[in-house]
Amino acid sequence: MNDSFGTIYLVPTPIGNMSDLSQRIIDTLSSVDIVACEDTRHSGSLLKKLDIKKRLVSYHEFNESERAAQLIEAVKNGQSVAVITDGGSPGISDPAYRIVKIAIENNLTIIPLPGPTAFVPALTASGLPTDRFLFEGFLSNKSAARKKRLTQLLDFPHTIILYESPHRIEKTVADIFEVMGDRQIAIAREISKKFEQFIRGSVSEVQEILTQKKLKGEIVIVLEGNRSKK
């Protein structure tokens, strides 16, 4: 590593509760030269609450390629960069992979910080096995592609974790029931926020609940694996 180069920090941010911020995260955000974020307004508000003033640079899925190259150059020129998202850990269903890959190719230092992420607490409180699991992230927003992927996962023997939006949750659970049958499922909503909620039961039981109440906010689906394959 070149001592004159800066460092890239992957910095998790709160998914709901500001108290989830560690002192190390705060210290890192205070020390870097640039904060690369999905939404400069959202992240600007976070830094204002922390009384931290930094140069903010937008870094999201639509400008990731171009911006990653620019940030790498800044690091080569001795500046340190914190990559953050609107909530959670960079690289988990959010941009970060590209800049990490290029940084490795350029022999730059990358320091990932532990911190808030939605799927781990959703898994540990789901009541489903936690020893082995697959984090699948978001399925397609198209039913045919969603069902195709669920079919590919039909025989997977371990717990499956999905992210989903509130306006698609009913359709996704219906597709799970159609493709995978009436296995156990947990829906975790608004992890770490005021209205955090878990809905647990069989897929058909959860389907019934979803027809009676529209869910809002960020949603994690934790799904039982195919027990017959264990």
C-alpha cells in the first residue's frame, strides 16, 4: 500500500434508530475528507444531526461507474472517502461493490465498519433456523421472473432472506405460496424503528393477515427452507 494514498471506509448508517450509531462510525465520518452517499439531502440531514460538516458527493446506482473512478482518484491523491447509504451497510442491496472492486485492483486500503443492517435482526428474531441461510435480497418486480427465481430456490434446504417493498409484499407472498407451498415465514417490518413489527406463521396465515392490513415501511421476508431436502 502507498502511504500517500487515502482510505476508503464502508460506513453503515442507521436504519431507523439513531442510537444504533457506534462511536467508531461517528469518528470515521468526522475524520474523512469526502462522504459518498446515495442522496445528498438525506445524508446531509444525518450529518447535521451529528454536527459534522463534510463534502458530500452523490454515489448511486445510476452514476456508480463514473463516480467510482472519480472517488478512486481522490483516494490516490491522499483523500479519505466514507461510502454510506440512506440506511444500512453499503454493498447490501445498495451501491459499493464497484468502488470496492476498483479499489482492490488499485491496491488501495478498504476498511469496512460493522453496524446497522436490516436482515440480521430480522433473521435472528424470525424463529427460523439461523445456522445457515441465503440472503437473496430483492426479487424481480415482475411476477414471471419472481416465480422463476422462487422455483430455482424451491429445494434450497436452509433459511432464505428477501427484501421487499410494501406495495409488492402481498403479491410476493402469494407467489411464495404458489411456488413453495405453505411453509413457515416471518415478515419483519420497520426494523429498529418506532413501529417495528414481526408477523410470523405459515405462508397462508400471513397471507390472511396481509389482506386485512396494509403494511408500510421497509420489509424483510425470512422464509423457511425446504426441510425435506435436509
